[in-house]
Amino acid sequence: MKFGRLPQGFGGNIWTLVAAAFCLSALALMGAEKDKKKVEWDAAKLPPASDKKGLTYEKDIKPLLEKSCVKCHSGEKPKSKYRMDSLAAVIKGGESGDAAIVPGNSAKSPMVAYVSELVEDMEMPPTESAISTLR
Ligand code: HEC
């Protein structure tokens, strides 16, 4: 039997299609993974860091968190399972699974991006519209 009559290039096309389908599903997977985990922001838009010396968690940071954050991020059911009752817990973050603070790197710290309102729908404390959505 001769194979001369098989449509030329057909086999090649099928494999191109299969390869393309694989690439697409890989992209889709990467996309889903990205939606799930990776939060990104433009660190260039962060406000300048404070140049105050001798800041400490107990003296300077904790009172700020207590004033603006702890009402949602403490108690029986802290929002996003993020409880701010110790420095270690503040750094660790909540159910997102990402550390809220990257020690020594505020530009990479999600909390800093959230309080600077650089991540849509993650502004902390939540903006009025976000709060009404929560209710
Ligand atoms: C009105 C309630 C409320 C207040 C006040 C609030 N948050 Fe939140 N916070 C939330 C909610 C709700 C989420 C989950 C949002 C989501 O995942 O869509 C959250 C999530 C977070 C997360 C992500 C935690 C994780 O890893 O899952 C961080 C970090 C955070 N808040 C920081 C802060 C900081 C810092 C403040 C104070 C400046 C603050 N929040 C004040 C409600 C609040």
C-alpha cells in the first residue's frame, strides 16, 4: 500500500494543534495560579518611607494597628484569618498564605501596599465602598 495519497502535512498540523492546546492550557493554569496567589503592585507609587529613627513595634506600630486595624483583625473571627495580636502574627499574615510583611523590605510587603491603596479591593482599612460590599 502506498501512502502517497494521505493529505500532505496533515500529521504535522495535528501535532501543531496539540502543542498549541497544551500551551494554552498551561497559560490558563498559570493565569489561575496568578489570580489565586500573586498580588502585584507598583512599588514606585508607594509613599516615601519615614526617616524617623528608633521606631519600634511596641511604641510606634502597635498603636497604629490598634487604632485602624485590630477591630477587624482580632477576636474570634479575624477578617481573612489575619490576627494582629503579636508582632509575629502581624508579619505572618492570614489566609492568603503570604506573609503580610517581608522584614526589611517594605516595598515587597503586601500590608504596606494595602494601606497605601495600591491593590484594588484590598485597601486597608477597607474603603467605604468596600465596607458596604462586606455588609
Ligand atoms: C472593616 C474591617 C477591616 C479593617 C478595619 C482592616 N481590615 Fe484588613 N482585611 C479585612 C478583610 C475583609 C480582609 C480580606 C479581604 C480579601 O481577601 O478580599 C482583610 C485582609 C487583610 C490582609 C491580608 C491578610 C491575608 O494574608 O490574608 C492584610 C495584610 C490586612 N487586611 C491588613 C490590614 C491593616 C494593616 C489594617 C489597618 C490599617 C486593616 N487590614 C484594617 C478587613 C479589615
